[in-house]
Amino acid sequence: MTPRVLIIAGSDSGGGAGIQADIKTVTMLGGHAMTAITALTAQNTVGVQAVHAISTDMVLAQIDSVVRDIGVDAVKIGMIGSARTALAVAEKLDELPGIPVVFDPVMVASTGARLADEATIAAFERLMDRATVVTPNLPELEALGRDPQALVHAHGCAVLVKGGHRAGTDVTDRLYSVDPEDPPEISWSDPRIDTDATHGTGCTLSSAIACGLAQEWDLPEAVTRARRFVRIAMREAPGLGRGHGPMGQQAVRLDSNMSFFEPMLNQVTVPTSNLAASERFYRLLGMRQVVRASPRYARFETEGGATFSVATDPVYTAPVVYLECGDLDVTVAYLQQQGVKFDQEPRDEKWGWREARLTDPAGNAIRLYQAGEMRRFPPWRLEDA
């Protein structure tokens, strides 16, 4: 069933953050986005020029309208508009027991504009009481009380602290869990992406987490997938505006499989005896070359986001089909229970993919794998791709 995600947040007229980023994210991840708009903003990549809060009654009416008819599998809360709305939304969410809630405590836009007053920030306490996970960046954590573990204990919710505001070549995010089955702290660290296209990163991350929870992924896995989506969307940014530009959620293709048991076809490798001739041929066909490891290997990207490789390595005597899995280890374990035999158990490869290998009844080589951004954006990606 299509996951139904209710987004309670403000509108961004520039399309980079807020409801617009949320809808793009949920849609690209296979969900159905519903909205309760809390505020209208006039904003672009350089600033917020005006904010108009929507009445609390109208916010609640939007929530009631979609929940009564369509239903909801997860809720994401962003810019809340006012303290009265925050308290009313928290009370309304009590009518949805068991539904996961992702709360992004938006206080300041990436352009520096303030989007929540002191009374509204104080009302965040009530929303945190109902949240499954709260996703503050470092300045927001400072305003909420600095100590994420204290927030976990006080509100009974997990806290994901986003580390993008901390200086350094890597970005580290930390999840402080409330689930006794999870480690008390889990961290993710990746190289910082050098870009000004950071408008809407927090909105996108929280909506992607909500979409994962709606599909019944556990929280650490939902965060892992959401971070992957955000990083690829940043790399795909269209370069619009004169300031903090929007991300490219709409350009993320075949990179975020959210299914346990439905592998995604997005990569094929074929043999070649002449790499240079094959490179020229596939470029003429309109493919974008993204990797060159002459004289052994080249990889191309198609318009839809699938990749295609040619290799002189003698191991490739026939085409090899790659199917990316949402969770490789779970998929392999399930298939083994059904009697499928594997030539290679899942293992981490030096090119950054995790692979399992098998052969179909006709003798064709199949790879089940996970790669994330390493498929299209490895460190050795051609700069002029």
C-alpha cells in the first residue's frame, strides 16, 4: 500500500524548503503526501520577505479533512506557525495513537530569517511529547536545551542531532534512541558536500524519515535511507537562485529503494575487448560517462538515472545484471529460506558496494547489491561528467 504521509508545515514560495520540499521528497520516495499548511511565506534563495500564519482552526480543519477520508501512516511536522497552533496540533495528534511523528523544530531558515518566536519554541515541548523523533540542527538543539539525552528522557522521543552546522570536512549526525532494542547512540558520518544548495535539507531529511517510518522501517534504517536521499538530492541541485539554492529531489532516480523484497534494476555491466571504442560508442548513444578507469572499466549514466558499465576484466564474459535491494542482508536471508542458492554471500567490496552473487536458471550472472550514492557519485566520478 502506498504510504500516506501527512505534512504539517509552512509553504515556501521559492519551492526550496517547507511544504514544497516535503511533497517532492515523499513523492520521489513512493509515498502520497498530504498537507496541512501552517503558514504562507514569501521567500526565495536569499531571504524571507513576509510570513502569514494560517489560523489554528484552518490548520486543524486540513488535518481532519485528510485523516477522515484518506488516512495516515506517518506525520511530519515542520514550521508550525504559532504557539497556539503547536499546542492544538499536539492535542490533535493524540487522536492518532501509534502513528509515527517526525518533528523538525524549524526556528530559522537557511537564509537566516527567524520562523518561530519564543512562545512557539516553548510550545515545542508539547510536540516533542508526542513525537517519535525530533530532528534539530545544532542551533535548534541549543534553543531546546543543549543536551539531547535529556530531551530523550524528558519527552520519551528519539533525538536526531544534525551536524551540518559544525565546521569540518565531514558531517556527522547522531541519533539518541529511546528504543531499548537500539544502541543508545548511533552516528553517521560522510564527507561534506561543497555546495550552496542547502535550502530545504532539514525539511527533506525529516520528510524522508517520515516516509521510511510509514513503510515500517525501523528508525535507524529510516534515517540511513533519508540521509542518502538528502545527499543525492544535494548533488543533483539545479543551481537556481542567487543564494542558498534548492535541492534536486525531483532528479533523484533509482537511488533509494525502500522495499524489503523488490530489488530494483538500475545497473548492467557488459564485456568489451576495446574500452576506448566502447566509450565512444555509448557516448554517441547519448549516455553520460561518469567513471573512467582505463583500460579496464567505464561507467555511464542514462537520462532516467540507471547506470551501465563496460569492462575488459576477464570475469565479465557475459552481461551481468545488478539489482539494488532496500536491505541486502534481509533480502538474501529471505531468498535463502525459499531455497535460492548464492555463489557469494553479501560482502563489502572495495568499490563501495555491498554485493551478493547468484546465477539464474539459464546461467546468467546476477548481483544483488546496495551502493547508495556510490553507484552514481563515487569519489572517482569524472569532474566533467
